[in-house]
Amino acid sequence: MTREPINCLVWLEWPERCFRANDSDIKFLEELVPEGSRVQRVKTEASFLRSLPRATHAIVWSFKKEWFALAPKLKVLATPGAGRELVAWRDAPEGVKVHFGGFHGPVIAESVAGFMLAWARGFFRVQSERLAGRGIWPRERFGEGMFTIAGTKAVIAGYGKIGRAIGDKLTALGVDVHGFSRSNIKEMPSEMKSAKWFIMALPSDTGTDDFLCQRLLSKLPIGAVVINIGRGNAVDEHALAKAILAGKLSGAYLDVFKNEPTVLNPRAGDGEGLSPLWDARNKNIIAMPHSTAFTNDYIKRSFKELYDEGFL
């Protein structure tokens, strides 16, 4: 079947370079669109709005409600992001298909598996000793704290595309995976009682504020580890910090926080907005700057997904 030419407008500017379309990405996209199509990359909002009236396809990070009135020819509105916070998708006119990125799963799954392996094999503990400048060779006392992730149990809250990709990766590594979404979420607390890993891959727009609260934390066994690669609003940060400092949990791997990015920079501003999880005593918290999906071919992956799913 012959595909009709399209007018594809690309506005993908972001502080992180891997989230910013470059010349190589645009060339890759040009190879995917139908013959006779036009691909236009813009770098400013003003340029985007000037070109929007002619676009049949728009690939963006953000799109405001009022912009639909400027796009009479628009058929496809796409964003590489999985989150829905920046695109007014609910206001899309009839006939406009909206696509959110779903390609992140395999990348994020590697990040989660990488953390779990490093945690179980003691990498973070050795690094902590070195950075503390104690000059102690830790071999003699580290054996008891090491284990293999094969045979451990993981409970995943949020079993969509990303959650399932994590589950598939961990299953291949011998982890006993139990995934939960809206359809079976009531069964989750009982499974948490024997979980070594509690993994959260929840969105922020479906009533998930403080999902992981003191009540739910109490379901986890002593020594469990919390992993959050979804959205920061889903964690009661005070409750989690208290559980870790009290020794209830072994630690946490957190890629997202309620207030980013000041949580990772205690010298920014006057300290307002810092998470209670930012505590010098909390050496068992591995904090990352919202980066589990980073990869040097991020934009190409998003374009390939649009092609594979018939949006180009």
C-alpha cells in the first residue's frame, strides 16, 4: 500500500542532549517517512507556531490546548515522553491521533536490573567505604551482605509497557516477578509481605499521589528495597525516609522526586524544596537525576516506534 506524503514538524528541544533532535536523528526520520514528505525541524516555540498551520504531523515535547486551533491539517501529535503532563491530549480534536512514547521499557529495565545487580553484589557498599576515605579493605566483612538476585521476589506496581519490560528483564535473571495494575491492585499488599524488591512504574495523572505511604510501607518485610522509576509524586518521601533511617528497609533506588532538580543539589537556593530523602545519614539511598531512560539513541528509538506503529 502506497503511503501518502506528510508534512512532519519536529520541535524537540530539551536541556539533556539525548532528548534533543540532532541532524542524525532528522536524517533517520527522513528515511522513515513516505516518499515526497517534508520533515522540518524547528528550535523555538515561535518557529514551531509559525509552521504549525501546514503540519500534518507534529513531534514535540509539549503542546498547549490553544495550539490545536492553529493546526487545521494536523493528523498526528506525538511525543517521545511516556508522561502525559506536557501535552493537552484530552483537548485533541476529533481526527487527531495522539501518541505517547512506549519504547522506554527495555532501556529502563536495564537501569533497574543494573541497580539490583550492583546492590546485591555490594558495589555501592565498597564505593561508600572508598568515598568515606577510611582506607579499609572491605573484603573481610562484605560477604554476609552479598546475595544473588536470582530467586528473590519483586513486586511491580504499574504493570504497563514499562512495568512489563522490567518484569521480562528480571524474569530472565531468575527473579520471581509479580506485576500489579488497576485490575489486580487489591492483591498487591499480600504479595509485598515477602518481596525483596518493591518497584514502582506509576504515572502521575491517575490519582497516584503518595501511593507508597506509611501503611503500604508497613507491608514490606525488613530488608526490602524500594525502586521508583515512575513519577516522584507517588512516594510519601517523609514516610520512606523514616523507614530507611529506622532500618525497616535496606535502602532505595530513586530516579524521581516530588521536587526536581533541587533535591539533588542541597546548595541550590535556600534549601526549600529539598526532599527529606536528602540526608547525609541516608547512604543507602541511591539517587539519580531522572535518568533511567537516558540512551544515546533515544530520539531515533522514538521515531522508529512511530514508524512501526503506523503513525508515519
